[in-house]
Amino acid sequence: MKKIVTLLTLTVTCVGLYAADATKREIDVVMKEAMKGDTSLHKKVATGKGTPEDAAKLLDYVKSLPAESPPEGDAASWKSKTAKLIEAAQAVADGKPGATQLLQTAGNCKACHSEHKGK
């Protein structure tokens, strides 16, 4: 019986670890799939044209950024910028007043790229 419980525990743990990594995305994937372009998920959500599902999806994307290392720049700056982006995306997902403006500011491409984007 102990062997079965141990095996089940290991199986659940492995499945849980796999699920936790399922939403882990590299920076270039987040930029391409959520942030880039006039029709991007970020643009839709930040201008108030996205659905609640879009806001939740954007939040999921940006939550993976702090775990990544930027190609250039200071790690503390990266953590600060990504934390502000997550906070703004969360505010939109929660329907807080003025949140789209916060997201527009936090998602300013040039502000982050000038310091952290590789050449």
C-alpha cells in the first residue's frame, strides 16, 4: 500500500511540475505572441478593446517574464519593469478603473527595449 501511495504522490508531483512549466515562455515568444504589433493582444487589452479572456491571456503571458533574463541590462531594472507590467495587466484583468492607461505605460516598448533588448 505504501508503494502505491508513493507512486501516486510521485505521479501527481510530476504532473504538477509539468503543468507549472506549461505556461513558461521565453521573452521572444511573449513579445511575438502577445506584445508585438498594432493587432497584438497587448494593444487590444491596453486600448480597452479586448475581452476579459484577452486580459487573462495577456496576464498569463507577462507573468512568465520575470523568470527570464534579458539579453542586456540590469537584472533589478528588468524585475522592476516586468513587475509593473504584471501589476498593470492584473489591474485590467480585475477591471480596475484606469487600468488600461497603466498597462499602456507599463507596456511601453521603447522604455524596456532601450535598456534590455539585445542587438
